[in-house]
Amino acid sequence: MKRFLILMVVLLAGCGEAADTAKVDQHLETEDVFAQLSNAIVIFKEHGKLLNNLKLITDQQAEIIVDAYQTKHVHWGANFDSLGLPLNGLGSITNNQAETLGKVRYQPQRDEFCTLYLNGLKSINEEQAKGLSKAENLELNGLTSITDQQAESLSKVEGTLSLNGLISITDEQAESLSKAEDRDLNGLSSITDEQAESLGKVRNLNLNGLKSINEEQAKGLSKAENLVLNGLTSITDTQAESLSKVEVCLVLNGLTSITDEQAESLSKGGEDFQLALDGLTTITDTQAESLSKVEGCLSLNGLISITDEQAESLSKVKFLTISGACQPLIDKYKNQ
């Protein structure tokens, strides 16, 4: 028994030493990140990776990060994709850090907003929601629920707010979240008619988690300028008629087939209307004729093959994106 107790003491002591060593290593890694950030003239993607791996920061370090973004040039990626401020490794933040990080901006100012990535957070409090709401773009995809008060605060995010971890929201939250331009709510698998009406006020709305909607919801959502519903695998003719009223861009890449009537309805958009139906692998001649009336952009990247009659119709579309297998036939009729 005495030997057993001695062994337990040794093991526990060893665990304590391992934990202390891990803390020291983490501290040294964090210090190294901030040393590199301070010495950098330009903030590159490599610096973003280092920031994204941080597990914990102090209030002072949050200020150092934001100050670096305000005084240094943040480099564009190879494809002109912006770095933003990636801090997805953080599992928690303080109220002061939320207030500080919400102020991050690119310097000099760009046409594109700076995105604050905090997808590692599983929960936030009301005060943190207020602070983070000052961000230009904000990703909080780790949150699975929010309060009505937090929704009201987060609605003040100027640009894109991504809350893809939410699996449900209240009608009041939907009304609050509808007050800004861009919303990503791809975790929602269902919404109420009232929520559809509210969310339809959002300029750019992504709801890819919805597998089905009813006629009333189609009407409400159709008031969005740009609507993405890639989770839908089928719609009714009535829903197609409603969704055709989306003003700028309608994306329905989950549809694997449509009726002739739906093709006619979906082609009714205005001069700048964009329609994406990349899930279609085949269409009828009648559908091709209807879709040729799309005045803006039409995307049909899923088509495996088309007939000459279909190609002749689709070649009339001003901006057409189609699969490589079908492009030569389109070009044939465009050049005639």
C-alpha cells in the first residue's frame, strides 16, 4: 500500500511537471508570435497562420495585434484574397479583448472590409457581443446559440456576419439579424414563416442548411437581393415563381431537376439578374429556351451534355458559365 501511494505521488508530480512544461512552451510560442509580428514590416499569410494558432492572449496582446493592423500593410494573397485577422485558435476572450478586437481595420483603408475570425469561441456574453459588433466583418461559427440581446448587438456588424453554427433562432433574433446587409446562417435547418419574412430584408443571405421551404417562406425570402439556398433539392412551381422575384442573384445549386414551368419562372429576373443552377446535369429544349431569357448571368456548370438546339438557345445568354464539355458547342453558335 505504501509503495502504491509513493507511486501515485510520483505520477501526479510528473503530470504537474508536464502541465507546467506545456504552459511554458505555449508562453514561449506566443512570445515568438508577437516578436515576429512586431518585427514585420508587412503582415503576410505566414503571420496569419501564427496568429490563428494562438490559444490564449492577454488584453495587452490584443491591443498589440490591432495596433499592428493599423500601422502595417496587410498583404493580399496570391488570388487577391484578403487575410483578415484569423484568431480561430482562441477558445475564450475577455470583455476588454472583445472591445479591442472589434476595432481591427486595414490601414490604409481598402474597399474590402477586414474580417475578424473567432470561430473557436463556443460562447460569448452580452458585453463581448457589444464589443465584437464593432467589427467590419465577423465570423463566430463556433456559437451554437445566442440570446436575443446578443443578436441585437451583433446586428450592428457593418458587413458580413457569419453564424453558421446556429441550429435555430427565435423570431426576435431573426428580426434583429435582418438589420444588416450580409448574413451567413447556413446551420439553420428550418425557419418559421415569420423568420423568412424578417430575413428577407437582408441584402445578401446564405441559408444553405435549409432542405425545404414552404410557399410562404419562399415569398418572404424572395425579398432578399442576393439569396443562396443550395440545400434545396427540389422546389414547387409556386416557389419558383416567388423566388424569381429575388432582385440580383439567386443560387439554387442543390436542384438536380426543374420543370419547364420552373425554368420559365426562374428566367424572369431583370437586366442584372444572376441565376446559378449548377446541380442540373440535363435540361430539356424547352427549358434551354426559357433559360436563354436570363438577361444577366446564368451558371450551368453541372450539365454533362447539350443538344445543338439547346446550345443555340443558351448561346443567347449574355454571360453564361457552363461545363467544359458543353462550351465548344456554345462557342459554335455564339460565333455564327
